[in-house]
Amino acid sequence: MRIKDFENRFSGHVPKLMGSSAAFAVLVPLIFRAGEPHLLFEVRADTLGRQPGEVCFPGGRMEGAETPVQCALRETEEELSIPRGAIRPIAPLDFLYHQSGALIHPILGEIREKDLEKYLHISEAEVKETFLVPFSFFLETKPMLYSYDLEPQIPDNFPYRLLGFEAGYPWRAGRVDVPIYLYENHAVWGLTGRICMDLARQMGEKQPSGAYQHIEHPIAPLYRADSEILILGSFPSVKSREGMFFYHHPQNRFWRVIAALTGEAVPETIEEKRRLLLDHRIALWDVIHSCDIIGSSDSSIKNVAANDLSPILRAADIRQIYTNGATAGKLYRKYIEPQLHRGCTVLPSTSPANASYSTEKLLRAWREAIPFDL
């Protein structure tokens, strides 16, 4: 046997866990619904021989030369009828090793809500039901955590003397954590609970300063059938994303400008802000549906996917589209105008970062640009 034989044997070798008896993959499905991400779970059919009635993710044993991603997508299609093309793999998560010898590969993937509604149909031989849990539940809820020991059971005839250990050997024991989450009438626990706990831990860690995050717009558009103008920002700031409403930063001057334009008091609550806009036939949204961004920095925005304005324009007779700031205007003209074939009027930004414009100067510019009575 030559060195070349070793090289040939391990050319292209993909490492796996030594001693594992089988490999499994599960999809950890993310669904963006009602402004926030949710995880989709299954309940195993009561007729199954193994783990009937337990909560799990869709998945199963890897077959042949399947990759973990291929297995997770195939099993999801078989169990939930969601086609592989309707699932967007995001990343492999940390794998797990079960003491039975099985290796489990969790694959994080996105299923759009409209595709879930369109395709989801359970295989009753395998699945009893499905349910969604807001991911915030796992971020905010500490699981009940139980543990048990894995004690080595060494046969009496083990040859300690041959190894030079006349008095025996200090074998190490193992320990397994069993997290349990209780959500409504479901228990998410065991390996599925461990995947959820680890995903929540990683997503809950503070992002390093200056780190990009990929974020989807969390706020629904605000409009009504009688809306006449549409004002578009670029993308919600950190404060707006936290508050789940537009221009939530207390120093943004948007609400003061709109109040002055309409002759109304400056609104304080979200409901007052909604009513102010709708009562004066103003629709509000942003140009960007999703992007990579650092904090609230418009200048950092990249990998843009634009919002679809057609539902607003079909439902309301919008006379004019305005953008709040030059960045929103630039993004609109790049990503939306070529498809919509409709221009926009760029207004000076109400952001506190636009220090060259006082509130009075902003108000004059906005009043000149929006000529009809609000």
C-alpha cells in the first residue's frame, strides 16, 4: 500500500461523525407572518411506531448520496406537500449527535406564507397536524431544562491489566440536557427543543458593532381606498422596527411635519398616527421589502428587494407618490419606477440626520411639493 492509495481513497471525502449509525436531516421552517418570523412544527401521527404524537420538524433519514439539504427538502415535500422549489434554504445549523448513534442535520429554510397557504397538505400517514409558533416565543421564554447522566457500563472482563491500569480506569460519564417548551397545548422538547433553544441562543446574541443584518420589512403598509397620496420612506430604522410602526424615533420630524400640514395636533400614540394619516387620505409605506443593513444606516443598505406597490395602487386612487428623502427617491427610481412606469417627487428627509433642514424649512418644502388640500 502506497501513500498514493491514501490520497486516492480520501480525494473528495466529506467528513462525517465517526461511528454514527445513521444520518438524518430536518427542515427548520421559517415563515414570515403578521410582521414577524414563525417556526412551523409538525405533530407526528398517532399511528406511527416511533414517537407517535410528538412535536417535531419535518425530516427523516438521509438516503443514498443525499446531502442534508436535499433530504430535508424531500422529506418536507413528502410530509407536507410543500414542493422543494417553494423552500429557500438559508443555512445548515449546528448538527446534533444522539447517543443511539444517529447524526441529525437541521437545515434552516424559509417558506413564504403564501406558499404555505397554497401547498400545505399533510400526509396523514405521518403527520397528525401542524402549527406555527412566533420565534419571539423562543427568544423570550426559558425552557424547563432537565438533564440525565450517561453512565459507562463497563464489562467485568475488560482487560485493564493489558493497558497498564491494574486498579481500573476513570471512565468519563456524559450528560444530556432535555429542554421543554410549553406553547399553548403543545410540548416542544427533546432534540426539537434543543434545536429551538440553540437557534434562539444564537439569534439572541448581540450583533457585533458594524455587523450587517438581513432584515425583512416588518410593518404592513398603511392605506385606505380613499387614500390620495403615497409617501414612501427607504426602510424602517431600528427604533421603528422595535416599535413596529413608521418613524418611531422620537427625534424624527415626520409626525410634526404632517401635523402642521394638516392643521392637527402632533399625534402621540400609534393609533393617533394611523388616524391622522387615514383621515387626511395619506398612504404610507417604504421602498424596500428586504435588504442587508447596519443598524439604521441608509448609506449601508445593499442587496435590496423592493416592495410591491401594486396592491396599494389597485385599492386606492393615488394621485401622487412622494419619497421622504433622497435615498428613498434614489431607491424608488432604481427598483420601482422601471416596473411601475410612474415617477415620484422627492421631499427632503425628516430624519434628524438631515441637519441642514430645520423643521420650518422642512415644512415649507413639503407644503410647496404637496399642493392639494390634505
